[in-house]
Amino acid sequence: MTKNVVIHEVGPREGAQIEDPPIPTAAKVALSDALSETGLESIELVAFVSPKWVPAMADAEDVLARITRKPGVRYTGIYLNVQGLERALKTDCAIEGHLSISASETFGKRNTNRTREEALAAQPEFIAAYKAAGIPVDTVLVSAAFGCNFEGYIPLERVTDTIARLIAIADEHGERIAHVKLLDTMGWANPEQIRRTIDAVRTRWPHLEIALHLHDTRGLGLANANAALHEDVRRFDSAVAGLGGCPFAAVKGAPGNITTEDFAFMCEEMGISTGLDLDKLVACAALAEEIFGRALPGHLSKGGLFRAKRPVSWVQSIA
Amino acid sequence: MTKNVVIHEVGPREGAQIEDPPIPTAAKVALSDALSETGLESIELVAFVSPKWVPAMADAEDVLARITRKPGVRYTGIYLNVQGLERALKTDCAIEGHLSISASETFGKRNTNRTREEALAAQPEFIAAYKAAGIPVDTVLVSAAFGCNFEGYIPLERVTDTIARLIAIADEHGERIAHVKLLDTMGWANPEQIRRTIDAVRTRWPHLEIALHLHDTRGLGLANANAALHEDVRRFDSAVAGLGGCPFAAVKGAPGNITTEDFAFMCEEMGISTGLDLDKLVACAALAEEIFGRALPGHLSKGGLFRAKRPVSWVQSIA
């Protein structure tokens, strides 16, 4: 089992993108600033997508301009096409060169308006844009990697095939892939599937570092994360207060990403270091509930952290 | 990993006992009748406790008299003292002879108004009452077995010591203990603690069948349950829609027990048989939300079951 994890916070972007009416820019800035003080190394704030499709993200550049930047913290955004990447490049958000595709044809089409083959064919455009900006392409992302609300479960072979094709495209353009992120976009994974998928990817590409982006849509999020910890995965996305969901995923009102403070708590309770301040994260979850104006899925803010009741000896005894 | 699990549904009792004002008797009966059709083998409906302390349970006998009994289903209730047991014996609820105590002195005192030594000293009274009714005493229960909101974490040695003392009391009275149920009453366990606790109990008492009663207070419920599945535990308590909580546990509004439909879903997705109808359980969760008049913690009813999208081949491939 891994001894430490690195958490990429995606709550501000995941949460804000599904809001209608949109969250005020000042509130997004306040959440980012509070999260910056928790020990997080990277925070995903915005999506560079068309305001026509996601009005809640129209203020992406404005959010990035107004946040207080904590030294050592990377502030990131997502994009689904090269126009989005070009917008991101004009801001000072941190950009990681990556290729990304859905393992599910139907979900990919809904999310990016492209078939799988069209999406694969579009990857060289991304590579050219990264190259022009001097950014190495070292990561591949596979969304809907475990199942899809439209297509059902995704066979493991499709995941490995997708990774292989993205690596091949990178190779053709002289880029070396070192990281793979698997996204359980619609919450289809189970712990056994996590274990087998990680095994298969690692067996075929031992040099790739695996990251997971897990959703808690059907309640299995932390069980899946724990299965991955046992497979020595140490990079995870999660969202404060369990913010998140996907506007193109067929279910409205479903729970979102795994909850940052719950996941970090689980890790710390098992002696796995997160580098995060759990008390401050719980305060951020409360702030998120205030901003979003509703009860959010995270447990720790309701169940209580009881740090004073947890002696260091416990963690020492279990680590 | 176990190939099948047996779930004891505790939602009606866990949920109803914390309601103020109390849930109407007819609604309790409706929930019981719906749950009876899901394949559950046992359903915990009531607590035989003083209406002065838990007014919501004043109709315990009435609930048991009015439900429709499905053949093969056991309908049960809990009690915290011999008066409660005597009340239960006058009804036709299923009664399992058991000895029960809290691993936490403080929680035990709040829950039963007895110190740990007083509670131990009271066990022979229970045995006498069971003997008089012709019911063998074959089970020990340890509540707050992993941690306590008042005392903090519970050392493993206190759990094994508690089990040993209860077994010794049973032995003195000629009763043979075959089952132990460990209750994470306030949601303190983590997967690694689950693993170590089960290991320790099984090493010392290989003949005991272990059952778990897990709460999802701080989000780790299903991760803990999965850890137990890997240790070949096959008996679990859970609550439809994630009902539950404890009136004496220091946190109001915290999430309740692990959710029956989410847990059963996790099992079935991994090829572990539950014998339950997931669609009917999701419908029961919706009924529970209607009865309790609020959103309940369960995920599956919000995230979607998508059974039609899940081919049998998937379960076969993973089983």
C-alpha cells in the first residue's frame, strides 16, 4: 500500500460547471482562496468551454485573474478542444500536455461532439498546439474508463486499446507518455474492477504512473479509492464536499466526485500521508455548502472529524 | 473473498428511533411490507425501549402486530435491558439470544445508563430470561468496537477483552457462543482497522462467525465493508436509503448506517450474491425518503441502477 498520496482538487471546476444559475465569480474566488490554504498542490478551477454550452464557465479567465495565488499551488483548467486550449494558454493557469479521449463512444460524442475516431484524429492538433507553446505532452486521459450510463460497462480491452492508441499518436509526434489518468466519469467502477484494471495497465506499461479520477455516483467511490491505494496508486482527483457531476452524463442530481476531505481522512486514518489540513478542508466544505446553497454529499463535515479524540499513537500503531 | 452475503436490514429501527416527531405507525408498516418483498431474510423494525427516552418507538408492539409477515422473513427488534427483552418476548418478533456490551465506557453509559462493569454484571439476568423462554444464547455483540465520539479510538485489545469476558459469562451459564457482531456505532473504523480487527478475532476464536454493523458517519462505510468482504465476512447489517444514526452518539444529522441498496449493488457488481432485488430496494429507498420527508444518504437511488446496461457477462467476467 502506498505511504502517501497527492490529491488534485477538482471541486471548484466540477461543482461550478453544473450550476444554473451560475455561481458568482467572487464566490468561486473565495473557494479557491480557502482551498489554497489547505496544503493542496493543485486546484482545478475552470473549464475553457463555450459559454453557449456551459454558461456557468463564462467567467473562466476572470476567475483565474482574481484568485490569490499561493506559491507552490498549481491552478488548472480543462478544455475539450484546441480552441479551449488556446484560451487556456492565454491565461496563467498551469497547463499539462495531455491527450484525452472517452472509452465510451456515446459519452464521448455527447461530451465533445466527436466520434471516437474523430477524437483520435484530432489529437495531433492538440500536440501541435502544445509544441507551439513549448509544453511537453506526457499524459493520457481516458474518460468513462469503467462504464457508461449510455453504453453500460466498458470492457478492460477497450481501456487498454484506448491507452495504446493515444501512446502511439504521441510516439508518432516524438512525445513520451509517462502518466495515465483513468476517469470513472459516471461512477461505474467497483473495487474488483479497479484492481484488475490497474493490474492490466501496469503489466502492459510498467513505466506509466497511474492516476484515478473517481466519482461516487453510486456510493462506491471510497471503496474504489481504497482498492487503488492497495495497488499502490498515489495520484487521485477529488472534490471538496463531494462537489461534481457531469452535465452530459444522463443523471441529474447524482452525487459527484469522491469527497476530498473524506478521502484524505481515510488516508490519514490508515497512516497514509496527504499533506492536507483536514480541519481546513472541513471548513472549505462548509464554505462550499454556503456557496452552492445546498447540502453537499461529503460526510466528514456532518459526521465530525474529532481530531482531538484521535491520538497520534493510533496512526502510528496502524502505519 | 466471500461468494455470498446475508444482509440484516436495520433501516426501519435505526431510522425511526431518531425521529422527532415520530413516524406514523402506518408508514413504518408500509416500509416493512415493501422491504419484505426484496428478498431480505431479516428486518429489524423496532426498539423495545422506554417511550420516555425514545418516544418514536412507543408503538413497537403495534408495528409488529400490523405488518404483513412474509414467510421466511424474520422480523426483529432490539432492547437494552431485561425489561425490554421481556416486552419483546410477549410479541411474535424473532429473538436471538445474545449478550451485548459497549467497548466504550462513556458510550455505554449514555446508551444504557450503566458502567461497563455494571453492564457485564447484568448479563446473567439476560441469560436467565433467555433460558426461561427456551432461547439459546449464541451471540455476543460489541458496540462502539472501533471508536467513540467521546473516548476516541478503541484499542483492539479492548475489543478482544470484551468478547472474551462475554464468552466467559456465557460459558459459566452453559451457553455456547458461535457468533460475534462488531458494531461501528459512530463510524470510526477504517479499512485497515477492519482487516486487523477481523484477523485478531478470527485468530483467537476461529469457530466464531463474525458479523459487522457499519455506519457511514464519515464516509468510509463501503470501503470498510469491502475490506471485510476480502476477509471473508458474510454477515452485515445495513439500512435502506442509509437511514440511521444514534440518539446518544454526540452528532446530530450525521449520515447513518451503510446503505443496503448501495452495499448490495457493490456486492452484486463484484459477483457476490446477495439474494436481493436491487430494483425493489431502490423503490424502498424512494419510499423511505417519502416517509422521512427528506433526502437520505443512499447513492444508488440518485445515481441510477442502470441494470439494463449491465450485462450478465460483466459479473461473470469478474466473478
